[in-house]
Amino acid sequence: MTPADYAAEQPALDLKTYFNGTVDAWGIFQDRSGKVVKRFTVVMHCSWEGDTGTLDEDFTYSDGTTQKRVWTLKKAGENRYIGTAGDVIGQADGTTGGNSLNWKYVLALPVDGKVYHVNFDDWMYQMDENVMINRAVMSKFGIRLGEVTLSFRKRPQ
């Protein structure tokens, strides 16, 4: 599966338009058995200067813990983006097609006092001008560890 498979799907995803302003998200993390082991919300403050975007994300988990991640996105060509964040190892490589975006990256994931480098195959699908669905599969050494599912809703501006 590649983003090109979704080239005809509408609405066409424009990261600068969708991720501009405030976006709210609700998500779950499921382990490899499918059990929901974490629930969370995210408030994203998004802005762009030219071809560089900032996604300032504030996570709140169901156990009361919080986390911050700030993404910097850069347009790297037609249908291509590069993303960096403090807990991303190297860079995220993204490709758009139609209503979809596929990110591939390695995340430094803290678990029980240790940090693991985990591969993410992250897919986003824009449903309409305000709603996006996100599904990411996490793996290490080719072994599926779990999935993250998010629903995004862009606030009216």
C-alpha cells in the first residue's frame, strides 16, 4: 500500500491547510493482543511559515500524565515532507496522495524506565475539512508491538 493508491480520494490532503490553527485529537494505544492499554487526548497548536510547519502537541493520558512533542514539518518536494521532533530518531519521511499521508519514522519510546527505539508506520486519512483519522503500527525488529489510533478534529477558525 502506498499513498499513490489514494491519489483519487477526496478531499485532497493539504498539510498546510489542515494543520493550521488548533486541532484536537483523541487516541488509544492497543498492545499486540488488541487490548487498549492507554487512552489519551492531544491539543495541537499548528502554524506555518512558508514551507515549514510547527505542530506543538500537548498530550494528556488517562492516568493523568502529560507529554509534549513539537514537530517541525518541511515540504521536501511534490507530495513529500520531512518531519523532526525531539523524540524522533533522525527524521520522519512522509508522502501524501489524495486524502492520505504516510509517515515512516523511529520514535524513542519510554517504557518502565527504559527507552526503546520503535518503528512507526503511520497513516493519516482526511475525511472532510475538519476530521482526520490516524492509524499507526508500531514494530521492532519486524515484530508488531501494537497500534495507535487517533481521531483529529480541527477547531473552527
